[in-house]
Amino acid sequence: MLFRSLLLTVVFVCRALAQENPEWTTPHAPFRVIGNVYYVGSKDLASYLITTPQGHILINSSLTSSVPQIQKNVEALGFHFGDVKILLISHAHWDHAAGSAEIKRLTGAKYMVMDSDVSVVESGGKTDFHYGAEAGSHFPPTKVDRVLHDGDEVKLNGVVLVAHKTPGHTKGCTTWTMKVREDDKTYNVVIVGSPNVNAGYKLVDNAAYPTIAQDYESTFRTLNSLPCDVFLGAHGGYFGMEAKFARMKAGGANPFVDHEGYKSYVAEREQAFRKELAKQTGQ
Ligand SMILES: [Zn+2]
């Protein structure tokens, strides 16, 4: 009986992982967000192409099944997938990093990953502090070409992306920032890695990740300190991608320029973290 309920639990967890949000795999039309920043992801799994005249940077390889969608989107915008020189991720979970091995194979891009996420991507998810033992969260192991540290810059032909370590959700979760020029104005772009405390995350007495609560604290300090004009993130849901895309098509001011939306998103996520922490510490 115990074995049976254990088995059911295992089956349920695996199924929960396998049953991805359908919006993760639903294709979405690619579009220019601002300047040289393009959205090339699905309805909810955000991938970004940052273009230069001599090659491009791609952020988030997403699921293995996302790779043909991303390639199609890049090409629909008139760019060559083979011109992707650098591959980055928001964090080392399968929904952002599973396609990396295939994208490296197709493009020869250099894969650059935050220090504390390196072992997770190179083990194909097996060293993840929370999902490591769950087969449904594993993905093709991928060799990292450059290990990034907090504050490191990734440069390509004048484009400079800054890697801000925003840990907690994963140990090396990364929030990317860059400046873009459009119509003689400079905008601060923020691509949020993830401030989310997933279901089942232990914030207290977590032997696999003892500093998890402190790390979330430092993440919120960082997110609160970043200047943000253009609010983006690892999932379209973070920043209301679809509603903004619809508004963009209707014309008018660029809806992705949303300083207030960023502020209220970070404040809401910080509150959710504090609520969960209080619950787990029994306060
Ligand atoms: Zn995640």
C-alpha cells in the first residue's frame, strides 16, 4: 500500500512535469520589441534575439521542441539562425535551457552561463537542487563555453549585456540588462530571470540549498535597484507579453516601455516570497 501510494506520487510528479503549460509550446509570431531586441519565443516561453550587423545573441533555448520554432521565428524576421554567435539563458531549468545543445550544434554559438547554474546545464538538470531527481526535468547535457560571474558583461559588436546574478529560483538565475537606442533615446532593458518561489521549494533548512532564502533577499535587492524602462522576462506571463503585443499592433506608444509595470511586478513577487517565507518559518 505504501509502495503503491509512493508509486502514485512519483507518477503524479512526473506527469505534472510532462504536462507542460500548453502556452509553452504554442507558436507565436516573432516581433521587434525595441531597437535591436526581438521576441522569437512561443506564447509563454520567451526567447530574445539581439541583433548586430556581424552576428546575434540569443537568450533562452527553451524546450528541445522549441528549437525549430525559434529558428523559424529568427528566419521570419529576415535573420540567419547560423549567425547566432552567443547563446545565453535566464536560468538552468528545462523550459529555458533544454534546447541549448541543439542550438549549439546548429549554430556553433558560444554558450555562456552563470557560475552556479553551470553544473545544472552540464549535467542536463541532474544537479538541480530541487528537480534533480525528477526525470521529467532532465534535458540534453550541454557544455558551457564561458562561465559568467555576477556583473560580467557579454559583448558582441557594440552590444553589451550585463549578467546580474538573481539566485533563489535556481542558484545561478540570471537577470540580463542592456541599453538600447531608439529615436535618439536610450532605454534600459531588463530581462527578469525569475523571482518565483516554485511549489515545493523549501526556504528553511534546505540541505540542498542552505542559502536559498538569503539568495532570494539579494535577488529582490538587485531587482529593486535596476533601472528599467523596457520590462521583459523569461516567461511572457511575467510582463503581459500577449496583451502588450496586441496593443503594439494597434499602434501608439510602445507598450513594452513599462517602468511602472516592472516596479509593481517586482513588488508583488517580493510580497509573495515574504508571505511564503513567513509561512515556512511559522511566523
Ligand atoms: Zn524556472
